[in-house]
Amino acid sequence: MDESYKKPKRQLYDNCKLFDPDGKFLSFISKNKLDWYVAKGIVTSISDTEIKLTFYPKGGKKGTPFMDEERPKDNVCVVCGEDDINELRRARIIDVNFKKVFPESIKSYKCDDVIIVCNEDAADVDSCCGQFAKQIFKIYNVNPKDFDEDKLFKQIKILVTNIIKSKGFVTEHTKKKINEYFGYDPTLEQMQEWIKSIQPKVVDGCTSPEELVVKKVIESKQVKEFFNLWKKNFVECMEPDCLQWDFFVDYEDDANVDEIVTS
């Protein structure tokens, strides 16, 4: 199971309300986010689940709300509708290896790849996501094999790593292979220094195929399109019955998402 799947300690959507200084609804936020605003002293509390900003957000008084006040998000599995909180978990529809190499500005801004699924559907969502990653490499003309290490080098690195973990224990067969590779009999300290000195293979300034894809996405200003590819794949692959109402909504700020990344 992909580690991006996590058992929620609480429901994912708290549906707390955020308003601007004039009382216009802006968005639903989590209880943690509400508490953060309160701790910063930049809001006034209306109730335990509602707060009002003491300043106008970027864009001033104009602009459409981020969400519909009358349409809070449901804490159910988006695939089958399961609503037992003990059977639900968070999941990402974008492979975590792509998401983690985006700049912090976009990782904190774009979180609509996080969904709720039940335990029964989690493995299928994971598989769907993993299979689509292979297609993404083809779409952006990136060959993961370009980042592969030499076969013998990779084998020796694994052997040396295991020796270090076992604090120097090594079989005669393994010792012979390592000595042949190094041309001498390395000490444990020498092997540790060798491991530390290893640099990842770099292609076009990137150390992984996922990083190279993201680099191309940002340079071509296709962040929104990249996210939508994963969303469409999820819908086609899983045929969800209970998607949140805003799954494919283009918020006003999304039009400037590429500027947010590069700013």
C-alpha cells in the first residue's frame, strides 16, 4: 500500500467557514486552519466553526468566493459512498513522487489531489495512480531508464549498504565481489565514506524522472493541465459515484496558478 494513504485521525472535511471583513463567505477550511488563523490574531471569531478575516484577501473586495457556502464537502468515500469514519482514509490521486518535487508554493496552494476513499477501494486507487504515472512519462517525453544506475554499481551499492547496516558483517562471497569492484579490501569506514560520496545521476538538471516531468510542466506553464490529467484519469479508472461537487471546478485563482509557481 502506498504510504500516501493515511488513516484519518478525524474527518477530513471539518467545513469550518471563513468570511471576509464584510461577512462575505470565502471558503470552507479545516479546524486546524481555523485555529491557525485565530493564533495569528488576524481574524475575529463568529462561532466555534466560523471566523472573519480582519483584512481583505488578495484581490480586495472583488472576486468570486472560492466555494459555495451552501455546499459543504461530505466525509464519504468518493468511489462508493461509504460514510463510516473508521473505514475511510485519505488518498492522493497524483503519485506522491511527482507532488513532492513541486515547489513549496504549489504544494501548499494545490491540495485538491487529496480525496477520501474507503479501505476497500484504497488499493485500486493506488494501482490506478501508479499505472498512470507510466503514461505521464510518455506524455512529457521522459524516459525513467535515463536515470538508471549502472547494474554492477547498483548491486555493489546495495551490498555495501547492507554491510553498513549489519555493522561490518560480510560473507566471503560478498567480500570477494566488493574487493573485485574496489580493487582492494575496504574497511567499514571506507565503505561508509564511499556511500556518502555517491551523487545521484543528473539528467537536464534533475535527479529523478518525476522531477524532470515537473520541470517541463512548470516551464511550459501547464500546472493546471497536469493536475487535470490526473483527475480525469481517476474518474475514467475508478468511475466514482460520489465525487465532491468542486472536483473539476476551476477557481478564479487557478487561472494564475503558473504565476504562483514561478513568483
